[in-house]
Amino acid sequence: MDVEIIGIQRIVSSGNRWRTSYKKNGAFDLRDTRKEKLGRKVRENLN
């Protein structure tokens, strides 16, 4: 990662968020959830 592109404040904020999350729930809470949240929720049954 290039610090000049992302910005030091974003790195510090992310580190604080991850540290707090790890202290609260361990490594399980640090998983990548992007593949679990695939977009809009389905309003009606498609069957």
C-alpha cells in the first residue's frame, strides 16, 4: 500500500478499528465479509 495515496489518517483509523475488533471478538471478527454481502436484499420470493 502506498501511504501517500491512502493517507495516514485512514491507516490509523483502520488500525484502531481492527485492534478494537480483535480485542473484542478475536481473529474471527477480522475476516473479510465482502463476499458475504453481495448487494441488495431480495424483497420477494423468486420461486
